[in-house]
Amino acid sequence: MRTKVLSSNNPVLQLALEEIGQKLPQTPDFALLSVCPCYPPENVPSCIESVLGIDNYVAFNANNAFCNTKITSTGVTGMFFFFERNASVKAFCCENLPSENLEKTLKETTTFLENHKNNLNLVIGDYSSGVFPVLLCELGKELQKKKIKVSNVCGGIISTPIKNGRPQAGYVFTAGKVISEGFSIISFSNLEFEIALSTGIFRRGPVYTITSGAAFDIYELDGEPAHYLPERLLKNVDKKEKEYLWYTPLAVLNEKEEIITVRTIKDFSTGKIEVWAPIEKGEKLKLAFVAPEEILKSSELLAKEVKTKLPCVEAILDFSCAARQYTLEEKAELEPQLYAQILNAPLFGISTHGEIAPVNGELKVHNQTSVLVAMKEAL
């Protein structure tokens, strides 16, 4: 398998795609494309198909994309796949999540993953007013109940501009179609791959128990109103800058006090903390702290570990939290650089409003993390 990662920051969609098309050696077998939310969504599928001459692709909005060792914040960035053996791709799509029958969607999604259990399955979708992360959490439970393996499932929730504390609508695009408030599962067959999750956080202080909370809201920690915690953290900080709380996410622990996932604080008010992905009453939390050096150290170790498992890598994907990039500050580009240099392959990825990856055999939604995927075509 050969892959090529290309980008253009031209503000005109057609011209951006033409610039990319001029650098393609031939028509690819498949493409993943990150498209700036500034482009009119209704123009995206027809423009991709007419300019690049491809109909086998999945595209999606993202605030930032990773083009090898650089982060792009405008235009189009894509990874183009040229299969040389027997690899192939099949996509499953769903739209209109808030108004869909979620039980039916959950059943169909579970069935698709069961039928493609030997493939690498990338799940990419819009936040959909919070419905998509809720569906992902239910999907994880359903897969565990049915004993369907999840070591081959990962992905991300696409990032879009945030207005009044809420992500604006984002879109997924497939051949001739604009998918609103939905997601796609991209299933690659005949690939060898490794999926790894980087946190790079360290924990401090007491363990808290969620004594009242559901969905995205934590009402009580150890019987006390939960909002006291972020209030203390921002005591001497301008409270309008709630992004400062991204430096202090909440680590969700198992009974051994091992991290199973991370939750970034979205907002807080009198009576509750709102987080970016679902929580449950009874879960144990510990305050975590983020430092750029620790994040990069974790990412470097992770890439080296993946290299030992898959020495020859032909393509790299990176789904990295927007909050993670915020806390990396001016060092944000160092993470994709580390991955690309250590694994020695083209890299494509996007910033996310949530990451999807397995932990201890369970599919989880994460915040403040980076999901690294290394792959090569099977012999």
C-alpha cells in the first residue's frame, strides 16, 4: 500500500482540490479528506468527485488537520490510498441522529462491526448535540455484552467551531451525499494495524465519587455540589476563560485506580459540572494535570511501542483532542512530528471533540487524548 498526504489552504474549494489533484500521481483507490467547515457543505461531494475524479471516499469537517508533520487550519487535507494487494474499503453511514430511532441505529451499527470484526474500523462522526457520544457509550456496552471484540475499532468526533459553549453542526460526506448529524464507519480489510492511546496526564489529590450525575452533567462529588471544584481551580483566574480548565481534566478510574478514560470540563454553573462526554453515577474521578512535556513524552513512548509491534508502517492516522492541542500550546506540531518520524510513514489526522479507542477490551469515548493508528497492507 502506498499513501500520500496532501493539503491546500486555498479559500476556494474547487481551487484547493485542483491544487491537490495536480499532485496525485494517479486516481487513488480510496481517500480520507478533512474539509474546513468554512466551505459550503452542499458543494463538497460534487466538487470532490468532479475535480479529483473519485467516488470512493469519506470526507468530514475539522477545525484542524494533520498533514504529515504540519497542522493545517484552513482548506482541505487528505490521505490518499493506493492499494497494491488485496486491501479494500467499505463504509457504513447513518444520519439525523437526534431524530433517528437510536435502538435501531445501535443494532445496525453493532451488526456492521460484528460482520467486519477482522477489519480496521474507523468511526468518525459529528457531535450531533451530544447524541453521538451517548450512542458511542451505548455501543461500547452493547459490543461488550455480545462479546464482540473492539481491539479493531477507533476514531474521533469531528471538531467544528464552538459558539456559546456548543459545537456548531459538522458534516460527513460520502459519494454524492452530505450527512448531517451523523457518522460513518470506514472498514478496511486486509490490513495489519496497531491502535494506541496516549494521555500524558498525571493525577493528583483525592479520589472523588460521582454521587449524583448522568449523561454530561455531574451534580455531586462525594455528596457535595460539584461546581465547587472548578470554582476552586479558577479562583484567581478570569472565569470567562473556561478553557483554562482543559489543563485540569478529570481522570475516570477503575477499581484499581487505573485510568480508563479522561473527561474534559466543558462548563460549570451553580449546581453542576458539564463535561464533553458521558459520565455515570458511581464513577471514580481524580483531578489530572496536563503539561506539554508529559504529553510529548507519552506520545514518544507510545510510538516506539507501536514500532516494535509493527516495524514496517505504510500509513499513520492521528485523532487528537482539540483541548490537547490547546494545552500543548506552541508545541502542538511536535506530536505529529514524533509519530511520523518514529514510525517513518505519511501521517494524516484531525483535531477532535472526543476520541474513540478501546481500553482493556472495552470501547470508550475519551477527551484530552490522542488515538494513534499505524497500518500497512497485509501480504
